[in-house]
Amino acid sequence: MQFKSVKDFLVHVQEELDANRLILPTLPDIALQVRDAVSKGEASAHELADMIVTDAALSARLIQVANSPLYKGASEVKNIQMAVSRLGNNTIRTLITSLVMQQMFTPTSKLLEEHFRKNWEESINVSAISRALAGFSSNLDPDEAMLAGLIHQIGKLPILMLVENIPEFRDSPARLNKLLEKAHPAIGKIIMDTWEFPEELKLVASEYINFQRNSGSHPDYVDVVQVAFLQSIAGTDHPACRVDWSTVKAFDYLGLAPDDNILEIEGVSDEVELAQSMMAF
């Protein structure tokens, strides 16, 4: 099987989806239940806790997070009810989606293991920086920004699953990396549409690499992830390192100068480290 262009590959992806031979990543039922209940305003804190406690592993992780330095209060959180009461329904909704994301980066073969691990580590890094950058705008929520960072390259997962059976990519790391970078935004858009994410997050997976993007008068989550992504790859051989930061509007919207070292801004580095350690539990 030979592909002359990324467009040809994307046509193949759609054909595989239509034939049910390619399965897109899906959010676990518990994440969907909590998201829907909070979005509709139909669940009390007690009812949310009853939903979450049915998943023992997720409950344990959520209690860990509630006691982490990012959220820790005066007293220790000992159960899910306390966690929901302390963090609030909206934060719980976002955190649960963030916490279940790691399940999607579980490889099904040794071939995929290195790629999945690398992508998850990169996602955590961008996510942590995004969370800190959200503090530069009053209209952005840090936890939503953290989730935005985690999903920014979600489109790479189906590609990796698919190319495992396509020798021209599987046996050529250079071709595979080029394909991943060029094709994942379009696949990410398909996943975001399938997951029915809110518009402010849905655009992240497909638009964060649109460095000529103009979001308007206020920064959004695409802007945050864009800046976080550029910061995360600075000094590497990633193709996007060739982007002239002075032309990227996202810096302006967040009140940052293109030559700012974001991690040297007071408090940012500490917050990034705390978020990274929380997601690496």
C-alpha cells in the first residue's frame, strides 16, 4: 500500500472508519456521565460522588489529586464526597476527563510502546504549561487549559494504531514522524467532533498548529496551547521550531513578548512542576 500524500492517507483513514476497521479513542462511560450531568446542571455534589465512586481506580486518583499541592486545603480529603465538595462540580468534570486520558495512551504492542510513552510525556508537559498560562487571562480556566493541553495531539493515536500494519510507515521512522505531524490535526478534529467537546476545547486538536490564527480580542484555549507547545519544543529539532514567534498572535493575546522565557516568569515554573507531578501520579 502506497500513499502519495497526506490527503491520500486521510482518505484511507476515513475508509477504515467507515468499514469499522479503525476504532477512534473513546472516553470511558464514567467521564461521559459526569460531563453530561454537570453540563445539564442535573447533579448535586452527592450524586456526582455516587457516580464516581463506582470506579475504584478513578476514585483513588481523584482523591490523590484533591490532596495534591495544586488543590490541597486545610484538611485531608479522605473520600470522593469530600473531593467533590472541595473542588466543585465543574472542576471535577474537567479533572475526571483529564485523569482518564492516560488510559488512551496504553500501547497494545511493543511497536507502539515508545511512541505512546513519548506522546503522553509531551502531552503532560504542554498540559502543565497550559495550566500555568491560563492564569494570564481572566476568561480562561486553568483546569480547562490543562485538559486542552492533554488533548492537543490526540489525533496521533489512531494514526499509530493504523500504521502498525502499513510497512511503509511502520518500518520508516522518518516517514512515520512526518505523517504524524502532518495528519494528526485532521484526525484530532474527527475525534473532537465524535467526543462532542465544547467548542472552546474542540478547536484545540486541529488549530493549535495554525500559527497564523487570529482568535480575536481575547485569548482562548487554542492560544494557550499554542504558546505552551512552542515553549515545550524550544531548542529541539521539531519542524515547528522554525516558526517566527514574533508572528504568532497568541503571545500578544496572553500579554507575552515572543522572546519571553515563560518558565522564568515568577511562579510559572513552580506551577508547571506541580501540574506535571500531579498528572504523573
